[in-house]
Amino acid sequence: MRFRVLELKRISASRPGKGARVAGTPPSARDTSRTRRAPARRPTMKDIARRAGVSESAVSFALNDRPGVSEVTRDRVRRVAEQLGWRPSTAARALSGEGAATVGLVVARPAGTLGVDSFFLQLISGVQEVLSERQLGLLFQVVEDVEAECAVYRRWWAEHRVDGVLVVDPRSDDPRPALLDELGLPGVVIGGVPQEGHSGLSTVWADDAGAMASVVGRLHALGHQRIVHIAGLPGLAHTERRIRSLRAEAERLGLTEARSVTTDYSDAEGAAVTRGVLSGDAPPTALVYDNDVMAVAGIAAATGLGFSVPADVSIVAWEDSALCRLVEPWLAALSRDTVSFGRTAARELTALLDGGPARTVQAPLPELIQRQSMGPVRSGD
């Protein structure tokens, strides 16, 4: 095989002089360096010192509220800093040990289940409201399991990335509180039980056991005996509390056919479990789902099998959302102000960052909203 070499000829051996135009080149593409706007320069402590007529060390003392300068100088420096639009460097604050102006949130769940989970979307909305007021950032990460979550905490601590963390999905046997104690990293456990012996951890929790008891009691009053709880991830503290509460209420009320089945919170597993339990010889007359997504999938699965809701089977969702009112029939659901739940958790964390003591805060008991998907058991069932 032969290759032909093409000779590239130079159009001009000399560089064009100032103001010369290269043939075929539009004016807009000739010399962009002269028209490109330089990036804005951030004001520095040196700029403040020059404008205020003081030393840089005096500026540092004044802006960090340290002794060493008079109140007159402190006021002048702060006024000049405000005029120049100066803000503290997060990186510099981290290196000096003064904080990162950021809090962290790690979720150890399958990433595919988060995008449709209204609870987390509303929770983060509430958290962000409070953080914005304090000009704090939120560093968010999704990981596969708690071991990976602990590794993230260690890295964030070593790199001074966050000042504190919000901990979700507490486990029955949870290594995270002890790790945060070891690192000295303040945190708020959302949805957990009161933390004994963890001075740097606050807790914001909801009475899942009481909420489940209210649902079971109402279903029992409507004549339901066969109740299946289609639960979330096994091992989560709130999942275990709901399961235990169902068992306790079933024993108290004499319900011999009440049980729980765990899932990954997804619509796919919610539908699959629904089809499974309804295909038995004595199908349940009531289904309680741990989130709205699974409950909506459950209605579709039940009707696909020929069941009428609520004539043949009543359906209740744990989390109320707009989704519960976009299906037919409308879903009965446990309602709570999840945005307020997030605000409360963020406020407890900022209180810890301000040097306050660890606290335990209980959210109001969720209210059962009885809608069209929940009704009395049919005669003969």
C-alpha cells in the first residue's frame, strides 16, 4: 500500500503586523484576548486594611471578633468590609480551624429510590430553609451502605469539609453515633430514638409506634382482621418500631393474621409484594405501606388482579403527599409536616454549632387522613 504525502505550504512567512488582518478570518475571531473580560477580583483583608487605614492584623482581629483592637476600629473595619462586599474564605476558615460554613448529609440507600421519595425531598427543603438563613451550605452524598457512610464522615472530618452532620435512617445497631463522638463532629439524628451518652448528638424523632397503633386501631374498628404491613428497608430503626408496634397491637386486639413484609421502598417491590400477598388463599383485607410510592404501586397491582379498592382491600400510605391525591381512589395516609421536621432538625444542628447542649425533640404524632381507599371490611371477609 502506498501513502501520498501532502505538502503543507505556508501562506505567509512573516507575522501580521499590528492591526493587520489575516485573509478569510472574520473580525470577531481575530483577537479575542483584547475583548475578553477579566474575572472579578475578590476583595481581600489587605484591601480592607488599605481602605480603613489599619494593619492587616487589626482587620483580622476585628472581623473575627477577637480582642486587640478598639471598638471604634472594629466598627470601621466591619463597615469597610461591608462596603467592599468582603466574605470570609471557606477554605481559609477550614485551615484555621474556624469551620467550613457547611453541614453534611449522607444517605445510605439505593439511589434509584430517592428520586421518587417525597419524604426526602420535603425534608431537605426544610433543612435548606434554615441553612440559607444562616448562610450555611449543604454537602449531600448518596452511598451504598453505612460502612461507606462512615468512611465519608471520616474523610469530611479529616478535610475540614463540614462543621456538623444530619444523620438519617438510624439503624437498630448503629455505628454512626459512636463514630461522630470519636471525631468530635456535632450531629442531629433524624428519626431516631433519644441518644444516651452522646453529648454531641441531638435527636429529632417521630413516634412511629404510636402512628402504627392509630392505623391498626382504625382498621380494626372498620372490621379488618387480616392486615399486611408492606414495610421499608429491614434494619432501619423506624422500620423495626413499626413492625413491633403492629405485632403488639395485633396481639392486644386479637388479630392473628397481621404481619409485615420488608422491601427496598421502591414501586417495583411494592407492586411485587402486593401481588404476592393478594394471591394467597386468604388475602389480606387491608394493606399499610411505608411510603406513598409503594401505596400507589399497590393500588395498580391490586386492581390489576381484579381487587376493588376499598371494597375488597383497603390501602393506607405512611407518607401523605400530592401523589396520594393523584390516584383513583384517593389514598388514605398518615400526614405530618415533613418540611417542618427538616427545619427542626437543621435548627437543632445550628444550635449545636453555636455551642448549645444536645437535645431530644419529639415531632407531633402523624395524623391519619381517612380517604376513599380506606373503608369497612366487606361482609363475609
